Amino acid sequence: MKWTARKIKALKGKLKVASVTAYDTLSAQYADEAGFPLILVGDSLAMTVLGYETTLPITMDEMVHHTVAVSRGVQCGLVVADMPFMSYQGTTEHAMENAGRFIKEAAADAVKIEGGALRVELVEKLVANGIPVLGHIGLTPQSVKGTGGYAMQGKTDEAARELLDDAFALEGAGAFALVLECVPAELAQKITDSITIPTIGIGAGLHCDGQILVFTDVLGMGNGHVPRFVKKFADLKPQIQQALSNYKTEVDLGTFPLDSAKKKETT
Ligand code: KIV
């Protein structure tokens, strides 16, 4: 069964929305085979795979290139493309064109945009034109220059009220679900209980309607900083390093490949 934005929205109150990022065909195939209903081509790609220091420099062309690769690897999951910094913050026309590229050129099923009430007009227009939108509030890494860091959001009463208002605004505008990043668990629970679309948490506690993590963090294969809320479900980095080192040693020693005479002896 192919997941649609509508089907994911309908999971609210019934089943959790397990979600993960993917950045290329191989990671997408693994995620899809594991049965994730939502697979995000996150702009975290900038930092996890492309070596940028923040998500800000990644371009539309880079995001489209990787989304094409992810779409090739996915049969069932909903492929959501993350709109990169400055691809939607300008005019609505510019944002519409960029969102359209993800659907037309990269076979994405939906787009994700960061921001709350500020994005209402754009979300309404995208949805009215048949492009499902995943909202994203709380810690929004594309605003790191303005906010000054990657700290937990919504800690004061006023900030919590603003986030709740943002969630209502995005729900009203037609977003099919909402990422809540780095907000206190009690606030995430309050937002989750207050809106009719699924919340997908990352560093937002247990009470969201779903969870999302970054592919390389889940597998313990990343090289960069890993946030405290992440659980590594495997620790692949040392295994990968060991395997590569073993291969190199065998090449250096001349023990790989076996020459054909020796191969016959061992078979
Ligand atoms: O870019 C990304 O990977 C994300 C998720 C962490 C939600 O935005």
C-alpha cells in the first residue's frame, strides 16, 4: 500500500506515525523495507551527508537531486521533501515554483516547511494546489542565525502559547501533520491533544502522535554532533571503520583477493 498524506493524517489517535529521514536510494530502500509510513528527505542532509556546518547553504538543486534518489528507492512510504532555506521565505510565487519542482522533478509526495502562523498563506496556497504540507515548529534549524542556537523552544508561558497558536494556525491552513522539534514534553502533549492532525516529535517527548529521527543517528554512523534525545538503535560507525580497515590491511598484505590456485584449495 502506498501511503498518502490523507492516510497519514487519518492515523491520529489510532497508530503512531513512525518516521525517519533518508538521503539516497539505499537509505530510502532500507527505510521503506522497514515499513516507515513517512520518509523525509530532510535538509539535515546538508550536515549529515554533504559536510556543511548548518542546513542553511543547501540549495534547491541539491535537495531535488537527493529527493529524486530517495523517490527511486521508495514504494510505500510518503516521500516528504524538505524545502531548503530561502526557497519559500520570499514570495509565494517563488515558493510555489520550488515546491512544484519537488513534485514534478523529484516525485515527492509532499513538502515540509519550517515556521508557524507566518506560513499560513503559503500553506493554504500549496494545499489548495494539491501539494500536501508537513509543518515544522519548535526548534527550526533554518532560523539558527536569528535564534542564536539549537536550544529547546517553548519554555516560557508566552513562548508555549505562541507555539500552540502556530499549531492551530498550521492545522487551519491545511497541513496534514506537524513536526514538533525540541519542545518540552508537556507542551508537546498539550499541542498533540489540542489539534486534529498528527504531531511528529523529535526531542519532544513520548506523547506525540509519531516520532522522527535522522537516519545516521538511528544507526550510529554519523560523524557530527548527536543530540541528547537521540537513541542509537545500532552502533555502525565502529563496524564500518573496522570492515574498511580489514579490507585495506588485506590489500596491503596481499592476502586479498585469494589467488585462483588457493581459491581452488579452499573450495
Ligand atoms: O532536516 C531534518 O532532518 C528534519 C527532521 C529532523 C525533522 O527537519
